[in-house]
Amino acid sequence: MALIHRLISTCLGIGYTPKGGGTIAAAVCCIAWYFAWAGGNEHFSEMALQLGVTGVFWALGVWSANKVEAEWGEDSYRVVIDEVAGMCLTLCFVPVRWPYIAIGLLLFRFFDIAKPLGIRRMEHLRSGWGVMMDDMLAGVYANLLLQVVVLSKLI
């Protein structure tokens, strides 16, 4: 069972990257998101499915981060499923086009690294909740700004 939690929390090993694992995981998520949703995203069922996929990553992240914390310590750099869930939330309900995906990645990583606007406080939640919720809030902020970009039709 411990192997399953290691695979989930590291997103199949991406978290073992010594530097930049979170950025790599978020970038891989962007690529997967593009191929999963390209050509769609205009029907409610697809948007609901996007939110469902995001929720699955979030739930798996809370569960697995709780389990690996005993072995790796609190909020280990190896746990990158939080970046994947936050990146998914960033891209929900946004047209699947490379410029929006790239801007979403930049916005998400900014909020995830800088941790403004209450994001840092989310880290104080217990165990897997703290690991996941700071990235989810970063994803909310990134998504809101990305929605402004989409609505402005600058790109």
C-alpha cells in the first residue's frame, strides 16, 4: 500500500526530481490537459467532468499526502500531486488553447510560490489538507485571473 501512495503523491515519480518537481508536474499536467480536452470545453458535461477530474486529484492528494507524511515528513518536496490538482483547477472552464494554458501555468506557479492572499495560511491545516489546500487556493486565484484574460479577448 505504501508504494501506491508514493506513486500517487509523486505523480508516478515526478516528485523524485531533485529541483523543480512541482513545476515539472504542473507542466506535465498542462500537456495532459491539452490532449484530454482539446477541441472541447464548451459543453456543460465536459466542464463538469473537468471539475470531477480535479476533485479526484484533490481527494487522492489529501489521502496520499496523509500517508506519506509519516515517512517523508510534513509537506515533502516529493509530493507533487498538489501541483497537479491546483493546475487542473487553474484550467477548469477555460478554452483549451496553448496561450491560455501557458498563462495559467505562469499564474498558478506565481501564486503557488509567492503564496499571497491567505494561501500561506492554508499550509497550517493538518497533514494532507494543508499540503493540498494551499495549491487549491492558488488554483482558484490563478483561474480567476485567467478568466479575466479570456473575457478580455486579448489573446
